[in-house]
Amino acid sequence: MNQSILDQFRVHKWRVIVFFIVMTAVLSFYVYRLFSLQVIEGAAFLDQANENRIREISESTQRGIIYDRNGFVLARNIASYNVVITPAFLPDVDTYNPNGDMQRIYRELSALIDIPVTTGNIDDEEAIKNFTPCYNDFGLKEIVYIGDTNAPFSPVQVKCDIDPETAMVIREKKSDWPGVDIEIVAVRDYPTGELTSEVIGFLGPIPASQVDYYEDLGFVANRDKVGYAGVEQYLDENLLGTNGKRVVEVDGAGQLIRDLEVPITAVPGNNIKLTIDTRLQAAAKTALLANMQRYNLLKGVEKYNVGAVIAMNPKTGEILALVSYPTFENNRLARIIPAYYYNQLQLDPRKPLFNHAISAEHPPGSVFKLAPAVGILNENVVRPETTVFDPGKITILEQFSPNDPGRQRDYVCYTYKDTGAGHGTVDFIRGVALSCDVYFYKVGGGYGDEVPVGLNIWRIGEYSKALGYGEITGIELPGEMKGLIPDPTWKRINVGENWSTGDTYIATMGQGYVLSTPIQVLVSFATIANDGIMMKPTLVKEILDAEGNVIQPFTPIQIRDITKDPVIQVYDENFRTTGELKTVEPWVIEKTQEALREVVVDGTSTLIFEGETVPSAGKTGTAEYCDNIAQEKNICFPGSWPAHAWYVGYAPYDDPEIAVVVFVYDGDEGAVLSGPVVRDILETYFALKAVDQGLGINQ
């Protein structure tokens, strides 16, 4: 064998060796890969296959319905049809056929629902980040891309709230349009809309901070909604219900094959009947707006545009009407909370999202005089027949400490500004009826030998708190505020000054640091009207299950009876607490009721209530203020501050069925602006009562 043959043999030998090495490596790789797929990664792929094949479906419950006291629907659920696409179930993209099935589906669906196939702005990262299903400017391709990126096996909403006819067409094309479907969801609807929105509220998506809580309860964060305001929020747990659950097997097109577990049926939320009478609510809102608009026209300025009205049965605590103006249109927030509308509400200086009836803290002015009026009789500061002289103006030496030389300060009655005189000699009844400022200055803080020892700020605090000031009422609405009843300790901590007699004078008037909400003012008067028995204000008449069975009947809740429950601290002559508690004498309540009746018969509201068909009692309030809004408007002038308008009334005087408070921000005199609104509401209430009695309806 020559050398060349040997060389060729060696070359072929190495080629064979290399070939076998390569083949061995390739085969080893495939064997390893097969082993990896079947053994090492087999469980993972099986889980993934099952994930694609097995789906857990959360079935939405039905939120409870809200009714008024007469059964009129205030909040309900209506069916809404949404077009959805599940990206994973769409046909595969055919690179070589631009007219393939996916493109055909896009074109046909686009023509039907009027959404473009593409808008070409998929590179807009900010738009993708803020993507909101159904409320965006993307085309079908972009929506599918976002859905495929986030959750390919979850349906993404393309268009919401389409008409039933279009939904039926899409349902019929299900076999031709794999991946495209109709989602039927319940959407909240508010038949009375803005009329009752401050009471009912609205729904919104589950807040990010509460996702874990609601998901543990079986709710879906990007689908289910919760209460954002009103009773929808406060009574959310009663209204929610419980979602159902199904574990099912689906085919490659996403069609359901079978249940793999016993389905868990959704449990509807409870229905709630409120104490609100929608008819009286409409009358209250109409009366408030009409009177504000009337005086806006008379003054030629848009000044009166914020107010509140609450009507309550003083014997049961049932809230018959609750108005906060301005408010919002909750139907505009029913499907989604539009950013532009929500921002518009937030930027409105009148605060339409703020419930002025329960959350607005303002100086109550003369309606607050009710508390010291009860106190001065119960503490024997004066007798009902004791007379006090009102010259129109008094001057005291105001001192903030024992060694303070002090300074002279004048305190005037409201009549002094116009007439230069006061009310002259007045007793308790006339002092209340005329809302005599000097009378209350003297009996509240003391004045020389005429009233040696006044009620004092500590006892003013006790009687105001006994009547409900300085605490929340517990009404079934979120955001209730408790106001402020100041005392010397509070002032030292928050203002850095000692208390003075002048502070007591001002506090007696419901001014200075005193703050209250309209519902607190109403509760204080309702307590006196109800012979000293304070009832908890409530919006809930009954709670019913989905079949209409009453599961929580109405039961009035008595908070306290100030004539029997000792809740008032007893102070010694140095105004230190003794540790004892006392009640209010029944005769004090009766005398206070007489004084409130005199306000209407021959007092500050006589002209407003002249000729009333049902005898009422009440109190006017004109509360000077200088808040941040007034300061920005530069309308706070010494001796001439702007004022809020208050009026509280109840009727019939001798057996009250209804008590009403009206508050108008920057409304000037209470007797002028708020008083007529109260009269209109009282008259409407008794007119409706007569109609109901004629129809045999017992309210």
C-alpha cells in the first residue's frame, strides 16, 4: 500500500470519527432535550397546558337595590353589553397573507362597532400606561396588543355599553370570530340622579390600597366596583353580596366544555330601604335653589350658591330629606369615573363632592344660643322672669391673665348697627325670641352686679355637648365631622393664649372658635322638640334580602334623655369639676320650647311664618365668619364680616313630626334667606301627609 492510499485512509478515518462525534452530540442533545421536556420540565408544561385548558371564572353577584321609604327605586342594576376580545383565542397571524382570518375579523368588527382597526399609536408609552378599557383612543390592534402583553387568556374590553341588537349580531358570529365575545355586566343606574346623589353616592373601582382585602372576599380588582360616596360607600358590605365561582375546562377557542368542580352560586347583596321621602327631597332641593336664585337676582350677583337642608322626624331620628348643594350627577360616574368630570368636580370651589349637610363645619351663630339658653335656666344663672337690660352696646375690661391690665372692648347687639339702640329690658322668653345678643353676652359670661356669675365657658361646653355638639351623630354617611366646642385648654394648646371673658361672650353666640355641622344643629333642636330625648339620626328604614324579606326592621335608637340621663358635669364656684353628673329639669325644656315658639309668634321669624297653617317653633341664625375663602375675596372688614344664614324649625309645635335645618353659605340673615326655605318644606310635608292619608297610606 503506497503512501497516498494510506493518507487517504487516514483522512476518511478522521472524517468518520468526526461524523460519529457530531452525530453522537446531536443525538445526545435531542435525548437530553426530550428527557428535559418530559421529565424535568414536564410538570411545568403540564401546568401551563392546564392553565390554558382550565379556567377559574368569577361570576359577578348582583349589588343590592336601594329604595326610598315609599319603595321608589334610587339605585338599581341594569344590564350592559361589552365587546371583549381574548387575544390568545384569536387566529394566528399569517405573515404571508395580510387578508388572513385575524385581519378579516378586525375589519368586520371595526365596521360593526365603529372602532378603527388601528390608530398606529402603539408606541405611545404614556397612553399604554394609562390604558383604560373602553375609554381610550386606540384601535383594535393596539387594544389586542396591550391585552396580549398583560394577560393573553383574559378578555380585554374593546367597547362598552353597546346596544342589545349589536350584541346579538356579535354573539351570532361567535364561530366566525373566535376570540371575540359579548360580556354582560351589571351597571349601576340611579333613576333620581342628582336629586339624591349626595345621599346615594356612586361606585368606583376597588382602590389599590384595598385590593388584597376585596380579593380575599372573592372580588375581582379590575372588574368589581365598590362604594365611593354616600350610602353606597357606608353600607357597602350590606349591598355587595358574594361572587360565585366556576372551575371549567375550555377548548382551544375558549369555548366551555364542562365544569370541573361544583359551581359556587353568587349570593346577591341585601336591598336597603331608606328613610328618605323622594318627594320631600325634591321639594327641599327646589325650595333651597329657588330662594338662593331669587336673592341672586335681587342682588345682581351669583353669591348664594352653597347650602344644605336636612329634615328629620325628631321622635324617631328618621331623615326625611338631606340636601347638599351643589352636588354631582352620579349617573355620569356609574360606568366609569371620567377623569375630566371628576377633575371638574374637584376644582369647583363650591365643593360638589363634599357633603355640606354632615361635613361642613361652620360657626352656627344664634342657632347655637339654644345650648346656653338651656344651661342658664338649669344652672339658675337667671330665672325665666329675670330681666336683663340691653342698651345695644356694653363695654368690658378684657383680661387674659390676673395681672393683665386689660383693655376696654365693646360688645354690641345686632340692632345697634342700624338703630344705635338695643332691645331694652328683656327676660328669658324675649331674649330668645328676639335673639338678643346683649342678653346672651351677660348671662353667658356674666356682667357686673346685673349677672354676677354667668354660665361660663365650661358649662356652655357641657350643655352644648349634651345637645349633640362636638360629636358625630353616626348617620350612615361617610365623612361626618364633629365640629368644635372650644374651652380654655383647647385655646392654650391651639392658639397659645389664655381664655378671656370676651371669648365666652363670643362662644355664647355660636361664634369665634365654635364650629358645627348642619346635622348637629338639627339634632340639638330635635332633642328639645322631643322633650329632651335625643334620637340617633338614621337613613336606614329597613334592610331586606334579595327576595324582599325584612332581615333588619326599623328600630329607633335613643341616644340619651337629658332629663333622665345624668350627662352634664357639675362645677363648683371656682368652675372645677366635682365628679358629679346632673340632668336637665323638664321645666327647663318646656320653657325653652315656649321661647322657640315665641320666635315665630312674636320674634325674629314672625314675618316669614305669618299665616302658617300648622304652628311651628324655630330659631334664626346669622353667623359671621372670616374663613380662607372670605379672606381671598377680601370681604372681611372689622365690624362688617360676611355671614352665613341659618334657620331651624319644627312642627307641629305641641307634637312635633318634623324638624328642618337650612344653612346657606354666605347667606347673610337667616330669617331672610333660610327661613322661607324651612317654611316651604314644612308646608310640603303636611301637604304630602294629607295626600297619603287620603290614599290610605300610613307613613
